[in-house]
Amino acid sequence: MKNTQFSRVLSCVPKCIALTMGFLIIVFLNTQKVFSSMASDLNMNDQPIIEHLRLHVDNHNRQAWLNAEKGSWEQWLITKKGFLGRKLFWDPLREEATVMITWSSFSQWKDIPQGEIDAVQERFEQLAREGTGNETGNPFPLTYEGELLPQ
């Protein structure tokens, strides 16, 4: 009798797994659609948007970070169509920098070719290495990247 009940339970396992997998697939597909919908809404609205970045910046390297920002991103950003402004903040307790870049629209921000961004990032990292004495890598790694909508 117990063997028969166990066999019945075992025969239900593949069905349960299939149902669970189907449910998860539907949930993840809908999540992607919601994200895509949100991004397209931003493009259609063409409203101002704030690029929100956080970087790890040690206390003793804060000036090197500021100099690297000034010698790379600051100069490049002022030439970009749609750039409205940038604010730099530093949290001494968390040893973290926050960069807020305001763009006139999501589409103008995202229309910038990735190759241009990569070239400026390389210049930033080069200046940061020179300022910190690091020989390789990025002394100020990105810890967060997001976007905010002004209200």
C-alpha cells in the first residue's frame, strides 16, 4: 500500500516541475515586457532624466577622483547635445562618490555612441591611475548605475 502511494507521488513530480517551470517562464517574460515598456515610455515622453552613478572613492584618493573627473568626463560632457548639468557628491563615511548627470531626454542620453563613452572612460581611468599611483585597473569602480526622473 505504501509503495503504491509513493509511486503515485513520484508520478506527479514531473508534472509539478513542468508547471513550476512554465510559471517561472511566464513571470520572467512578463517582467521583460514591463521593462521594455518602461524604456519605450521614457523615449516617447522625451522628458529630462538624471543618470545616477556611485563609485567607490577612498578618502585619501578623493582629490585624484575629482581631478580625473575634471580631466575627462567634465570636458566631454559639456560638448554633448542634451547635457544639462552634472553634480558630484562624496560621502566620507561610506567612502563613496555620487555623480548625478542631468540630460534633456532619455533619447539624447542613449543616442551617444558607446565607443565615445568607452574612450572617455579609458581617459578617466588613465588619469585616475596616475593620480592614485595604481598601475592597472580602475581605481574608482562603479558600484551602482541607475536613472531618476525629476518630479
